[in-house]
Amino acid sequence: MKTTKLKMAFAALALACASQVARADFIPYPASGTPNSTVYTFTATGTGPITAYFAGSTATYDNELGLLINGVSTGVIGLDNHTSALGQSLVLGNATAGDTLTFVLQNNTLGANVYSDPTMNTTYDVDGSVGHQHVYAAAYTQTTPLLGTIPKGTYVAFEDLRFPSSDFNYHDETFVFTGVSAVPEPSTYIAGVLLTLPFGFQGIRALRNRKQACSAA
């Protein structure tokens, strides 16, 4: 039992070390059925277009994609999940390096919008509380899985069902964005890793020492 737990600890530590470098290709959402607790800060990596590539959908609702740059809508809406082809692209607007980006899923069926910023979803969700996370993000490096001919970028997947009545699969409409960086807030990321460590203080100690271990490696 101790050997098994130790292996699990090293596996989790390896995942944490790899995540510091790339957080790559954890696609689709690995904890389907459970709300995503990670909060992301999306920013423009350079000055130029923010391009979205349609990466698939399993939603019954009819949805389209939009973008806020520093809180202001670009006015571009598109990539309908019922009519778009895999890899179809749309330039959502032009940003300046460092601009804050908020992705908007326009739910045409319900006549309401859901946002990649959890604080903006209070009117969308049934209970009206603050902080429901409707997106999952990861790096897409064209390794595994392969999303057709979509280029490398930041994968963002939406959950369009209203909380708390949701299946939490984060696959209702998915995209890969170029020119975008997704940085998880440290506190929420660590909390998410802790959920994967069923061995208590042993896992917590591994997390506390992961920077030293990563450096030594």
C-alpha cells in the first residue's frame, strides 16, 4: 500500500512539474461530472488578431462565440456549434499584447450569454451565485489528441448548461485560440491538484516541495 501511494505521489509531482512548463493537452476535460474550480486569466500574447478555431461540440443548445477585449465587445459573433466544421476559423478582433480577454458563449436557445470570467455568470445560472466556472482551458500542442488541422494554441471548452443543473462535461462547444495565453490562478490550480491526491499529508508535502524537486530534476 505504501509503495502504491508513493508511486501516486511521484506521478502527481511529475504532473505538477510538467504543468509548470506546458499544462499541455489535458483534453478533453479530465474530471467530467465535477465542476471545474480553476480560474484562468486569458491575455493576448502579442499585438494582432485573436483567431478562434472550432474544435467540436456536443451541445443541444445553439451557441455562438464572441469576445470582450478589456471588457469591451469586439462585435464579432460566429462559429455556430450546429453549423461550423472542425477547424473552421474566425478572427474575433485585434488585441494589444497584455490585453485581458473574456470569451463569450452566446446561447441563442436561451437568449443569454455565458462568460469565461466566472464572476460574470451570476445572471446565467439558476441559483444566481457568484463564481461558477463555465470553461476549461489547456495548452493544445498538436500531439494527443489531434484536432484535425487546427494549429497549436490555447484550448478552451465551454459548459453551456446552467449551474447547478449541469453534467459538467465542459464539451458543449470547444475552441482553440491563437494569440492567447491562459494562466490559472495558483490557489485554484493547487486546489485542483489536491483533489487528485487521495493520500493526504503525503501529497501536500509533495506539493510544497514540487518546486525544489522540479529544479533538481
